[in-house]
Amino acid sequence: MDRIAFIKDTLDFSKSIKSTTWLLDNGTLVNHLARGIIEIAPKNPSSKAIVLSSGIHGNETSPIEILNDIINDIQDGSLVLQHPCLFIYGHPAATHQHIRFIDTNLNRLFLHHQAPDDAIQEVAIANQLMSSVDDFYAKYSKKEKWHLDLHCAIRRSKHYTFAIHPFNRHYQRSEPLLQFLKQSQIEACLYSDAPASTFSWYSAEHHGAHAATVELGKVSRMGENDFSLLSGFIQELKRFISSSDTNATELSNREIAEYQVTRSIMKKSDEFEFSFAADLSNFTYFEEGESLALDGVDHYKANSGGESVVFPNANVEIGHRACLLVQKCK
């Protein structure tokens, strides 16, 4: 019987990867489509078609290890899928160099397919991933579409886990998604205020998928991640992909903190700098009028009602988002 080592095979650039298909003993179909892209489908698929992506930023390794363990469990037969799943390891070349990306932020390139650009490796990667998602959803066009794009933050956070709900033309608020987040013990959900070119947005906007970017703790090297605080999420994710619709759990009454994105601060020049410490935690709150950032003649301050800062990063490229500002939903 063939077998995939999701991390080992994907990171082994000495070997080419050819599309290979085989059956597990229980009839589950495994299709190794390309480097870091694996479709696994049960013999009699239930109602969902689920994309689980990781490694869109190469140094965010805990989601990669989580999916690696899930794929191993499926191949061992200890986890039996009920829904077809597309497993993705997005940027192994960046992982190989222990960096977030090589030429530009991959998670800003999912607006639409682009002409190849030899100067930017991530363009070809984004095109391949979008095509893989398109093909997967087309194959299971009558299924309820899902996409969980798994990440981890580069800094500490007042919410150890949180999700970003993409703004899209199909729905303002996905109740099935919110229910999954509650069940999986995700602490907070942010509702985006505008379209974005992230991977989860692509699936929501172009395919109507219940989609989210899910942040799972803080960045660590491969093999150094502590999964003790993610056990609830991992357990629920396994249940989600292995439970039939007639075996769904009851609706969760668990509370989840909900935030609305109020605006983004974009970096306009090399003069950009934040008004706070470099190690500020995500979701730190600023009272109305407090200074947030300077960018040449522009001075950004917290708006009426105060705002919390998420994903502050002064080192982004000019023209990219330097941070999100959010307020608690009332």
C-alpha cells in the first residue's frame, strides 16, 4: 500500500512528485495531486467538501503538523473520513528556509489568477492553489463547501486562538462557520469590513464556501510547537471531517468574542512607525485619541469608542496592510 508522509515528502525537494492515486483498505481514495496538495475522499462521501490549508506562510508550522497527524490517522485507519477533503501545504519552499515568504506575502495574492512572474515565486504558487481549489469544488459541486485556512500569529495575543471571517458577496455572517468555531474552542472571531485577497476570502467569494483564516497560537519552529492549548480545536476538527450529517453534535452554547474590523492602516512609506512597543500583543486596546502610528505627515489615532490592534507589522511592504483595527461587537 502506498503512503504519504505529508511533511517529509513535501519538503524533500530532491524528488519530483507525480500525481498518484490509491485506495486505503477501507475504500478511502487518496490522490497525491502535487507537492503539498492531497485529496482524500471516502467511498461514499457525505454532504461537505472541505479544504484544509496550512503553510501559506512557511514559518507557521503548527497547522502543518496538525494536518500531517490527521493524514497519518486517516492512512492508519484510526480516523475515517465522511467528507472529501483537500489538504494543502502552501509554501514548503519558505518553510525550507525558515521564513514567512520568499519574494512577497503569498496570502495577498488570491484576488484572481495572474500572469506568471519569474521575479515573484509566490505568484505561481497562488495560481496553482486557486486552480486546485477550483477543481476540487467543481468535482464536488453539489456539496456544502468549506475552507479552513490554518495559520499562527507572529506575536502574542490576548486571544490565543481566533478566526477572521472574510467579507464576501454570498453571506455577511456564516452561522455554520461560527458554530464550528465555538465547538472547536476558538476564542474570538473577527468580521472583515472589505474584500481581501487572502486564501480563505477566495473560497468564500468565488465559491460561496464557509471559510475562515484560523489563527492557532504563536509561531514556532517545526517540532517545537506546544499543542496542549490546541487540543480542543484538533479534536473538533477531526470530528468535523469524520462525522456524518446524521451524527452532528448539538449546537454549542459556548461564548466566543466577536469583533468587527473598523479599518486597516496601510503602510505608505519607509517612514512608517507604530507608536507602541514592537512586542505589543494582538487585541491590545487603545482609548479614543491615543496615538497608533505615524507615516510621514499622517498620524493615526484610535477612533471614537476606542480600537484594538491586530496583526501590527511595521515591516510589511509599502502598500500592504500594517495592522487591523477592531471593536467588540455589541
